[in-house]
Amino acid sequence: MSVRYKKVMGKGVGSPVANKWYGRAVSMGRVKTADLAEEISHSTTVTRADIMAVLIELTQVMKKHLQNSMTVELDGLGDFRVGLKTKVADKAEDFTAANIYGYQILYHPEVRFVASGKVGDKGKRKGTYVKTMLDGVSAQLLPSSTAASDANTKTPEGNA
């Protein structure tokens, strides 16, 4: 498995990435719920319709818990929680629910600690944290014949 990327030059006067090249991940398509259900049904004894029912119900249950300020943890996938977009206030007593103008769902992938077998100066284990969904992934440059110009591509500072 390889994550495809393209090379992008940063723009924007005064930006730390101005006139410097960096990689940006490229989506090679979209997989929908029905596609997932079909794929899962081939590796289990459960039918596509049964899997669709479970996936659809999962979204409804997640919505209910997220709307009740719960964090939804899916083993092997990660955590989902609600984030707020707010206007600032000068004093705490000036901040009300009216300052909230938007909501978003924040995703944090499941992470596991891989110990290196070493111990640091303060007696703590050394190692790295690995996002389990990306175990074994590598990067592959997207061939230029496949790369269409993407007018919606934004650089880190928001310029096209």
C-alpha cells in the first residue's frame, strides 16, 4: 500500500514555505458505505444488506453520542469528538453560546506505543507512537500523467 503524493511549491509572501517544495497527499477516489459493505461481505458470512444496516446504524448512534458531548472511540480506528468554532470575547462573562458559530467533528487516529527497549535519563521508556491505521504504509509519487490540475488545492497558508 502506498499513499500517493504530489509536489507543491509554497506561495505567500512571508510564509515559511514560500518558494519551497513540499509533498501533499492526493486522494485517488472515494469509497462509499455501500462499497465498504460489499467488500466486507466477501470476507465474512454476513450479507451486504446486513453490513449496510450496521454501518448506517453506526452513523446514527455516533451522531447521537457526539451531539451529547461524548467522545466516540472505535477500536482500531480512533476517536471522534465535537469541536467548536467560536468568536472571542474579552472577558469570560462576555462569552455566551451566541459566540459559537460552528461545529466540527475532530478525528484522532488510534495510536500505539512501540517501545525501543531503552530507558531515558528520567527512567521512562523510550520509543515512538504509531498510528495503527497507517502501519506499513509507504509513499509513492503520483505520475504527472495522472495528476490533473486541481484548482481547489490550497497551500498551508491558504493561497492557491
